[in-house]
Amino acid sequence: MRSKGFTLIELLVVIAIIAILAAIL
């Protein structure tokens, strides 16, 4: 069921990680 490589949940996880890194920096 992976037609585009990223699922919505994975996309949200990546955004969350970027937000955490941005908060640390």
C-alpha cells in the first residue's frame, strides 16, 4: 500500500523530528 514512499504518519513523524531539532537549535 506504499504508492509514494511516504505514508501520512511517516510524514508527520519527519515533521515532528524537524520541529524538535529546530527547537534545540
